Amino acid sequence: MDTHVDLWSGELPELDRDVEGITVRLQVLTRYLERRREAVLATYGLQLWEFKTLHMLRRGGSPYRATPGQLARQLGMSPAALTNRLDALERRGYVERTHDRDDRRKVVATLTPEGNELWERGIGDILRVEKELVHHLPGPDRTTLDDLLRRLVVVTGEDF
């Protein structure tokens, strides 16, 4: 990455070497974590998009249910694309769609016991992958990095 920064700073004299170094390293770490997560999930026969959908259902707390519209917003996708995801997950037995008891016009997606068990196994392995990476830094450095990244995320206005 230092070579990358050196090459581009020769081509772009106005390039801020610190900015380029930080952003390139963040991109590399993001790709690394995504590849490792995908590898972990593949051992369970899951793709990352499937896990993310289960994750959003689980994130809402018990009874692990949400409307397709809520899930689409949380995942940043169209309702039509989410319907395809839910169809696939329902065929595999990880999600069940039913009509809301109070409003029969409303459909609710619920994490099944099988989907919940799969999510729990997958998240445990993903957390180990993340911990293995971050624990290369001493505790005080992890705290400092977390604070610095929090400050950068705040200025983006992004919500997770």
C-alpha cells in the first residue's frame, strides 16, 4: 500500500498521502473481512446476502420478525429484490412469512428456529474472524482506533 501511495503521489502531486493511505487501507480491510465472512458462511451453505437478511431479522429482537418493507429499508434495497431474497430463504426453511394477526393485509417475515440456529452458528464464527484481526492491536490501540473510526463515521451521516 505504501508503494501504491508512492506511485500515485508521483502522478498526482496534490494527493494527500495520509488520506490515500487511510482510505486504501480501509478498503483492503473491508475486502479482507468480506472474503473471510464469505468463507465462514460457505461452510454453512450460506451466501453473505442470505446471512445479512437473517441478521436483520435477528437484530430486531425476539420474536425475530419484521415486515418486508422494514427489512428492505434496513438492507438498503428495493422491496422487489427483498421479496426474491425472502422467497429463497423461505424455501430453505430459514424464514417464514405470515399475515399479521392484527392486520391481515400486512405480511410479516419471521426467523424460523432453523434460521435462528444457523444465524447463531454463523455469527459465532464471524465474531471469531473479526476478533482474530483486531486483536493484533494492543487494547489501548483498539480503543483509539474505534474512537477515530467512530468520529469519521459520524461525519458521513450514515446509519447502521
